[in-house]
Amino acid sequence: MEVSRLDPLVLTVKCIDMTVSFYTSVLGIKKTVFARGRVALSFVNQKINLQEVGKVPEPAAANPIPGSADLCFLTKTPLDAAMANVAACGVEIICGPVERNGANGPIRSFYFRDPDLNLIELANEI
């Protein structure tokens, strides 16, 4: 067995429209619509499928709930500029910048929350 990547990650949210608005305006991620009107967030070659609590298609996680995710996004935008953009969107930065260990080595990150209170980490590789 050799796993090569996640495709897709699924995020359970309270309101798909509110989630799409946040991720498109704050992070510049694209909204995509697929199979029977389902909605996803897409960037580069990654996709996050969105499912609304109470309307979760089967099969699904045993307890899909909003606000239980901790996601780290790498960006090529310099971290100071990314922090300024997030703050300009009215989003509170709750921690950072700090150094962490990413999958491929050290990263410099800051943290904030999305509308469902998921923890979002935005990082530059060092």
C-alpha cells in the first residue's frame, strides 16, 4: 500500500454559503460545484468537499460536526502580507507568527478561525 495524497478532504459546516464566502474572500480559494449540486473549495490540485450538518450524504464519518477541524494551508504569499490580508477581512488572528514543523520541514505560521470555529493555520515554508 502506498498513499499519495488526500483527495478530497471533507468538511462539515453549519452553512455552506457562509463557509464559501469566508474561504473565497479571506483565502482566495475557489468555489466549485460538482455531482448533483454539491459544493467544494478548490485550490491548485486540492479539493475540500463541503457538507452541511444535518444533510450529510452517506457514507460519512460517525460524528460529523462543524468546528472540529484543524487545517493548515501553505501559501506562497509572504506571511506578513497574508496576516495583513486576513486582518483586513475582519478576521481575528489568535496566534502567531510562530515556527512549526510541516510535512516537508520547518514552517512559519499564524492561526485564526473560520465561521464554524475550525482552527485555520496559514503558513510559509522556511
